[in-house]
Amino acid sequence: MTTLEEQIDIAAPVLATWEQLHRVHEYPQFVDGVRSAHPRGRNLAHLGVRVGGAERSVDTEITDRGRGRVMAWRTVESVHLSGAFALLPLDPRHTRLQIRVEYDPEAVHQEFGGPRGFAQAGAIERAVRGDLEHFRELVEARVSAADGHSDADHKRDHHHP
């Protein structure tokens, strides 16, 4: 198994960030390759994924742990992927989102094709970083709109660490 860990700081309260993680139907807005996402029952989600020109259906199980600060997930009956999101409040208006993804490189290659070895790890790392950036943009825009700020105000006042 290979483990990837990344993090990003978000100008949003921990609760707003936590709620966005649970809007499964909005995953296509920030997860590259996810074309559709639908919750199924309490802890399952069905994802329509397109990777390297191939369409796949992926079912995931999502569990919450750590009193509203950790969301763990794993694929069900397909290539084995698992991971977790951990939220750390930095102050009342800023949250650090940490992600851990565990995967079997050969299984990912067999299921989705694409490169092997370091090239595959690099591609997955770039995709996760891009997803985190898109997630941050989505959460910050929502919080800014809820606070009554325009996008121009938000971009002028915001700095990226």
C-alpha cells in the first residue's frame, strides 16, 4: 500500500468545512474525475468516475469519527482505496484540512490504466492537491457569500499561506 498525505488551510470555520465534506452530491464540483455522486443511505455514496477516458462506478462507505473532526472513507467491492479527512480548527474562522489516501499502485493501474511507479504517484498527488484547492475555493466562496462579502472583497482580503 502507498500512502499520500496532503493538507490545506481554509479561510472558513471548521463547521462550514465539515458540512461541505458531507455534501456528497457536490463532489463533482471539486473532485477531478467524479462526474456524478449520490448518497445511498446513511453511510454509502455512489460515484460515477471518469479516469483516462474510462467510465467506472465506485461505491464508497463513509464514516465519521472524532466528534465531527474526522471523516473516513473506503471503496466497496472495487479497487481498494481508503483514506480520511481530518479537520483542525486554527481559529474561529480558519481550518486546516488534512487528507490521507491509501492505495495499492498496481490495483489502481489495473482498474484505471495510466502510468506506473513514480509517474502514477505524481499524477495522484497532483490530482489530490488540485481537489484540495477546488474544495478550498468552494468553501471560502460559500462562507464569504453567507457573510455578505463579494468575491472581489474575498479575493482582495485573502492570502494563501
